[in-house]
Amino acid sequence: MSTTPRAARPRGKEAVGRERILEAAAELFVQSGYAATSTREIAKKVNIQQPSLYYHFKVKSDMLAELLLRTATPSVEHAERLAAQGSRLDPLERLTALIGFDVRLLCAGRWNLGSLYLLPEVGGDEFAEFRTARQSLKDFYARFVAEADDAHMVRVTDSARMAAMVFSLVEGVILRRADHPDLDPETTADETCRAALRVLGA
């Protein structure tokens, strides 16, 4: 993750204004596409002047970067908490807890922000922090699967390859949500956990 200090989190009306802008940007990016959405359209949707938008975000890519981080950073932080619990959780408990949290996060919110992963622009330097966060999350999946394998709780021949498969299974929720916007987070989390355990031979 980036070690660059972050600005203080905005409060009060400033925070509300920032959230309204992000909500509008999320809707337009998901429905119309990132490249096709202008800052003028975002400002219009929030009913503010375009210069006022730049008070919160210097450029359009800052909005996409924050939206992307919101789909990955909470899961990384949850994985860190799970890892810190050590022997209080067995490896499969850690893995299923991470899967459940991750799926619920991808199902959360009005807009399917995970679909923004597929944008070609996400490969740009301005989104490096998101890609680092997502890689950290993948590394935790690999670690938890490997620990379950070491504890003989799963039956796999290549734990790294199977962890990647489980990670793909979790992110497959993004495509499911695209077809079924009203996916129930709890049901989907439970189904995904069960599918992952079957894949791992648990």
C-alpha cells in the first residue's frame, strides 16, 4: 500500500458534498462508462458548478481511484485483522471469513463498483494504489489457502493456483451482480464460501 500521508478526512458539509459527488460519479461511471463521463456531467448531476467539483477532486481520475480503493482496502484491512488473530481461528475459518467479507463488500452499495475493475484505464499509473491493494488481497488469499493446505484441511496439489481460483470465484460476484443487480449479500456470501470449499476439497 502507498505510504503517502493522506489529507485529513473531510467533515460535516464538506464530507457530505464529497460523498454526493462520489455517488454521482459511481452511477455515471458504471452506467455510461468512465471515458464517456465528463466532470461537467458529474457536477450537473450533483447540481453544483463544475469549479466547485474541483474543490473536492483535482481531476476525474481521483474520483475513480477513490471508488476503486473502496472495493479493496476494507477487505485488505479485514484480512490483516484475521491474520493477527493467529491460532484463535483455524486456517479455514480465516479463509471463509475473508471470502464472506469480500463478497459482502462487492455486493454493497447501490452501484456495482467492482465492474470498474474491467476498465482499461485502471492500468494507468494514477490507479497504482488500487492495484497494490488488490494484489495485497490476493496475497492474503494465497496465504490462507496455503495455511489450510499445511494443516491438511484442504486437498490441493498447488495451493497458489487454487488460491487464485478462489479469488476469481469471489470476484465473479461482480459479473453475477451485473446480471442480477439485486443479489442478496448474505446469500451470495454463503454460496461463494460453499463453492470455494468445494473447489478446495475441504
